[in-house]
Amino acid sequence: MAGGLIGSGRNGRGRYRAMSEINVTPLVDVMLVLLIVFMVTAPMLTSGVNVDLPKTTAQQLNVDAKPLTVTITADGHTHLGDDDVELGDLVARLTAASDSDLTRRILVRGDKGIAYGQVLQVMGTIQQAGFTKVALLAEPPSK
């Protein structure tokens, strides 16, 4: 028997060796499909209430937990997330949504066409309930 040969064939031919190469074509196909799925679904995950936010040059805050969003539309309606809510029911809904965590970050989005007093009324109602992290949300200026 000759040394160094693999298998036990007559002409030095034995079993086939395993391929040590990875076929990346299926991996690339799966990654492209996932990319397309995320590109399509990502815009749908944002808040569904459309408002025209004012522009500002302030830097974004680094936020670890997902904040609750209170939106005041151009017609004066108040929304918690995507749900329409009356100002009197806002505190109860915020308390339920935050699991009574008064340190949960709450962002107030107000359409730039509404009165400033209406935005302050909503913010004051939230702060009187004991929530400590209430902030206004604005849009960066277009360049």
C-alpha cells in the first residue's frame, strides 16, 4: 500500500474529499430579501399621525428606552401614539402606557400651526401628573 493516499481504491482513487468551500449565493439571497423587508417595514413603524413640526438646529438627545409620544395635530386633537385621546383622559392613559413609571420619557409633538398655549397646556397637564421627563420634539432644518 502506498502511503499518503486517501481511501482504498485500486488506482489510487478513493472516496471523494469533502468540499471545504462555502456556497455564499444562498446567503446573499437571504440577506437581500431581509434588506428589502426591513426597508419596506421601517417607514411603517413611525408614528402614524402627520404633523408639520417646526425646524430647529438643536442636537438630538441620546435615548435608551422608547419614549411615549403625545401629538397635537393642526386641528387641535391630542393623540397618544396613534390613538386619539381627550386632554382629561391623557394622564390616565399615560400612566397605563408607562406602567406608572413617572421617569419615562414623554415627547410632545405639536404642529407648528397651533397656538403655543395649547402645547403648554398639554405639557403642564403631563407635568402636574408627576412625569419628570417631558420634552418638545422638533424637526431639524432641511439643508
